[in-house]
Amino acid sequence: MIAVVDYGVGNLFSLCSSLKRIGADAIVTSVPEMIRKADKVILPGVGAFADAAKKLRDSGLDKIIIEQAARGKEIMGICLGMQLLFEKSYEFGEHTGLGLLKGSVIGMEGTIPAELKIPHIGWNALSFCKESKLLRYVKEGDCVYFVHSFYVDPSAESVVATAQYGKAVTAAVQKENVMGCQFHPEKSGEVGLSILRAFCEREDGV
Amino acid sequence: MITKRIIPCLDIKNGRVVKGTNFQGLSDVSSPVELAKLYSDNGADELVFYDITASAEGRQLFTDVLCQVASQIFIPLTVGGGINTVADFDRVLKCGADKVSVNSGAIRNPQLIYEAAQKYGSQCVVLSADIKRVDGQFRVFAKGGREDTGMEAIAWIKKGVALGAGEVVVNSIDTDGVKQGFDIEMLRAVCDAVNVPVIASGGAGAVEHFTDLFRAIPTIDAALAASVFHFGQIQIPDLKQELRNNDIIVRL
């Protein structure tokens, strides 16, 4: 069973529909016991980092996710959910994340060429940096759908794929059992579904 | 680099696609779900659904249809038509829409753009403007292009973006339905004025019109069309291949 963490951030309709499509047994939950019981955990999220980090902390779910990651459970962050896995974000100030991955979240403004539009919205091609479980069914150059104005500093060691937007922008990350993607797999057509499938699949192929 | 987007637009009335289509192989040519699936499978980068019903009953059918589409189609969905309040945003976002486009509702109440952007983020708010030349000026029209608001279009779009619109759809009334190509002059004026994605609409009649558009205005992000796709005059895979042959970056 996959637990999709519900902490009051964003709309889970499309994510749940796409998990259903790939045949994953997923539940949306904010109950710690359910997250503990789950085989894997998805941390979704859209909106502002500070607000989402506060909601995670206020609900106490931050500790549960950290505890479960420490036990080796696979955790996948999506979009803002991926950014929250990192130590901190410089989105409108400086805010602390879950710290499961080393690195920080920075703004596009001032770090990508000024003529490019912000947010980075649309389909962009993936370039691989390292192998990752998430990308096992994806080909280099496959396009996925992005919507964001902040991104994980691509110098982070966990970066496994980037997309070119004036510079290499972090697209997917993985370190051991903690992973995530900046783009929206639930809005990235077949390529996106294959990324969710790669995460949800058990190692024994069931 | 980010790819140029091709966006089919579906007008929905009482839960059905209007304008008809003549697709072969669709069991139901007016089924929004079937048509959306076909476009998605053919490489559409995004879909726009316009609700053109006036009745409350039709509105309910529209949201039902949207839920069905969003549970089966996994590409971005934009919804427009009848969006007058933040509650309308809520209604369609809950059914799986990713972006909501405002037009007459924002003309009546520009604060709608601000409130929705505050609540859902700018990436969610699309300003759609119907524009026509009047006395040598680009003028914004309301109510589906029937009513001249007297507002100058570039100023209105700049205002909308300042209020929080994260994307702009420019529908040229002058070129709409004529099928002689997009309104390059109008679109260029908008692209030069704002730094958010701009989507061209109105005038597509042939593949070369898309090539012309992306070549003439490198900063334009997407092209939207309805009937050329619905009537099968242009197949999306052919269109995208032709764009790529012309060195325009697209998702294939």
C-alpha cells in the first residue's frame, strides 16, 4: 500500500487518478499509523514552501516521514513535496525543510538568464546525471511537465536528472530510499505514469 | 529547452463537445472523454475545455465531464467559461483542472485574478482575452467577443499579469474563423509587453500557420486551435513533425 500524505496542501485528484491508473493500491491519509503501515510514501505538494513546511510540522507528520525514511521506507516527493525533502529553501526568506537530502532550494530569478520566463511552465526534456529507480522506464530526452519558480540547487549530490532552462535545473533526485521529482508525473502523460509505476513497483516485480 | 505547446480546445455544451467532429474511429464524436483521449494519445501538450452552457444543469454536467476526463487523461487541463468567482475556481480545480482561464468574469471584476492567484498561485490563473482592432487600436471584447469594453488590450493584459495572471491566451477576433493564419502583429505586441507565457489563438487553418507563428515570434509559448483539429484537417503528429523539421522544439 502506498500512502499519499495529506497535509492540506494542494489538490490530489490527478495524482490519485494516475496512481489508480497504474494499478497502485494508494490511500490519501494524514494518519501517522497509516503512513507507518504503508510500504511506500508519496509526499505531494504545491504552493509556497514556508506554508507547506509549517503545515507538515504543525501536523507532526514531518517527524513521521523522517522516522519512516530512517527505517529505509521509500519516500517520493513530488514538486514542492520534493523540495521539502531538502535542508532548506530560500523561497521568500530562509525556511527549514525535512533535511532528508542535502542541499537547498533556490529561486530562478537571478539564477537563470533574465530573458527566460518565470515560472518555468511546460514540457521539457530530461537529461540524466545518475541512475535512478524512478527513471528506469524513461529515456534520456523524454519530456515531462514542469510548473515551478524555485528549484533544488543542481549541485546537490542527489540530483539524478536535470532539464535545460537557461541552465541545468534539477528535475529528479534520489539518494537511497529518498527520491523525488520537480515535475508533475501525474501530468506528464505516459512518461509520467511510467515514473510513478517505477516508484510504486515492488522490487520483486509484483 | 522548453517545448512549444500545441493545445486543442474543446467547447462543451451540456456535457458534449460542440462544433462536431468528423473523426474516424471514435465511437462517439461528441464525447469529451473520447476526444480528449485521442488528442492526448496523438501528442497534444495540453487541453482546454470551454464551458459554453448557461444553465446550472449544464454546469453540473460540465464538472462531471471534467472529472471523467481528468481521471483518465494525464496531461495538463485548462478550464474556462463561466468563471466569475473564486468558488468557480474551486469547483473546477477539485475536478482535476490544472489551470483556470478567466475572461468576462475578470473584466467585470479584475480582483478575481488577484484573489485566485493569491489562493491557488499564479500558475493556476490564465487570462484569456478576445481582442479586435477598433479605430486602429487593439480593443478587448467581452461576452464571447460580442461586447466592446472600450479597454485597450495591451494595457488590460499588463494589468491582468500585474494582478497575478500566470499565462495569457490571446484570441484574435480579427483572424478567428478565417483560417488564414494567426494574428502575428497582435500576438507580437502582447509578447513584447509581458513576461509570462502567451498562447496564440484564432486563425489556424494549415500546418504552415503554426510554423509561421513560432518562427515569427520566438517568445510565443503555445498555439491553440479547435476546428482544424476537430475536423481532422491537421493531425497533431504531422504538425509536430513539421515543426521539428523547421527546427522548432516540440515534444514528440
